[in-house]
Amino acid sequence: MRKGFSEFDLSGKVILVTGACGLIGREICDAFSSAGANVVVSDIKPEKDIKRFSGELSKKYKRKSIGIYLDVTKRDSIESGIRIVLKEFGKIDVLVNNAAIDAKFDIANVKKVNPTRFENYPLDLLRKSIEVNMIGLILVTQRVIKEMLKWRSGNIINVSSTYAIVAPDQRLYREKRKRGQVYKPVDYIVTKSFIPGFTRYLATLYAREGIRVNTIVPHGVENNHPRDFKERFSERSPLGRMCKVSELRGPFIFLASDASSYMTGAVLVVDGGWSIW
Ligand SMILES: NC(=O)c1ccc[n+]([C@@H]2O[C@H](COP(=O)([O-])OP(=O)(O)OC[C@H]3O[C@@H](n4cnc5c(N)ncnc54)[C@H](O)[C@@H]3O)[C@@H](O)[C@H]2O)c1
């Protein structure tokens, strides 16, 4: 840690990240470890992959990181995961509610996006997103907050989206030569929009018990998107480009650290200016 930046030091903090093996999860676990934290990598990916990643972090930064299978939609999975964390570290200082289902428009995933517009959008997809992105987030938070209340100390970071504060510009999701117009689906918008309100609810409820709760709003993280998508995005973005995943390191470290000690209930927008016009 550079001299003069000790407020950002995460040494001694135990940080539990859900959905930690995805695009943003991997990057922020690395960032937290680099700033001194003991990271708990949790996901529903195959357990060997989860543990391989936590092992890589432990080796790279020479501090203990552990990997656990934790399905945010299942109370027994949450319970057994939290028990392992408490046995290993005795506490959880920071919870990052990052796991979510998100229709992706990068080359690897764009074909899987259901192109149906709102009026016919399938109920099973809606239910699945509500289950993971809303109920899952609430279940993990309920369980972890019980521990944080015992220590009268805690910090929760809820990962939302710009689509909690502005509408998706559906023109972005046009596919010129393939299926025509594809839509950023309603399930994502609904389930991400609840997060700032839920964050404020928790922030006021637990502020006097030493628990801070904030929302972070990332946007447009580049991950091998089709060229025409990137062009449309860049044209529309005030900064003129997509977000590099590494550009989320600083904002997440800031929220997880004492540098943000006077922030609770806030929405930290990291969108290259997308939502300002
Ligand atoms: N990528 C972006 O551009 C972007 C922009 C704004 C917000 N976000 C938000 O950031 C977060 C991470 O996004 P990402 O791009 O890394 O997504 P990702 O799909 O790469 O990763 C999500 C991870 O969540 C895990 N997951 C899914 N269901 C789960 C469950 N039931 N229990 C536990 N884990 C589960 C997946 O296995 C995956 O590893 C999400 O909340 C997303 O909404 C992403």
C-alpha cells in the first residue's frame, strides 16, 4: 500500500463476494486481495474451479483466501457456506452482493439472449431472475447481517446497474445482420432497480449498529463485445468507450475500505457518464 493511502488498506478485513467467479467477481476479488483482504470466493461454478481461483489469490498475494460453493437462492447452501467462513476467519467484515443473472451481449453470450419483448416475456425467465437477483441477495444479506450485528460492525456493497437509474437505450441492442432488434430484458431492469431502495432500507435500519450499506452501479464492462455493439456504445457514452473491468477495482476498494466510512445508503455510479445525459 502506498504511503498516504492507508484509508484504502483492507488488511485484516474478511470480504465475502458472491458470484465471485464471473467477469467482475474475479477482478474485484483480485483487487481486494491486492489491498490486503482475506477474500472468500463464493459461486455456484464447479467447486474445483472456485477453489482453484481462491488458491491462485492466496499464492499471488500471500494471504489466506478461501473458495466455497454458495448458492444465494438456497438457505442451506448459504448456512453451510457462512459456517465455513466463520470457522476459517471468525467474522465477515464486508459482504459484496455481486451474484446475478444478466443477459449478456458479448460475442459468447449474445445468442442466448431471449429476443422476446416485454409483452410476451416468459414467466420462467422472470421468476429465475427474481429468485437469484432479488431473493438470493436478500437471503445472503439476512444471514450475514445476523453476524455483523453481533460485532456491531459491517459493510455491505450491493451491485446494481445503470438500469436502476436510467432506462436501457434499446437501440444499443440492435443486431444488424442477425435477429434485428434484441431487448435488454425486463427481468434485469426490475431486479436491479430494487437494489438502491433496498440498500437505503438497510442503511437506515442498521446505521446505529455499525453497519454501512451502499450500492455500486457499474456499466458496460467490456468483454469481447461485437464491434458494432462497441461502436454504438462508444457513440452514446460521454467518455466515448466501454468500461475496462480493471476500472472497477478502485471504486470497490473505496467502498470496502474505511475511505468510505461516512457513506451509507449511497449509490456510487461508475458509468463513464452514461446516466448524465
Ligand atoms: N458486466 C457488466 O457490464 C455489468 C454492468 C452493470 C452491472 N453488472 C452487475 O455486476 C454483477 C456481476 O456481473 P458479471 O458481469 O461479472 O456477471 P457474470 O455472469 O460474469 O458473473 C455472475 C456470477 O454469478 C454467479 N451466479 C449465478 N447464479 C448464482 C447463484 N444462484 N448463487 C451464486 N452465484 C451465482 C455465476 O456463476 C457467475 O459466476 C452482477 O450483479 C451484474 O448485474 C454487470
